[in-house]
Amino acid sequence: MNNPGMDQLSGDRLGALLILLNNIYGYGQSG
């Protein structure tokens, strides 16, 4: 899992997923 291409793609997807989860949880806690 140390391939540059794979790492970049996984990082992008993981980042997007983390942001989504953060938004959902943050919204749930805020509202």
C-alpha cells in the first residue's frame, strides 16, 4: 500500500470520506 498512485487515490477518497463524516457528525452535534 506504498504505491504513489494508489496512495494518492486512496488519500483523496479517504479525505473526502473523512470530510463527509466530519460534516455529518458535526451537523448532528450542532443541530
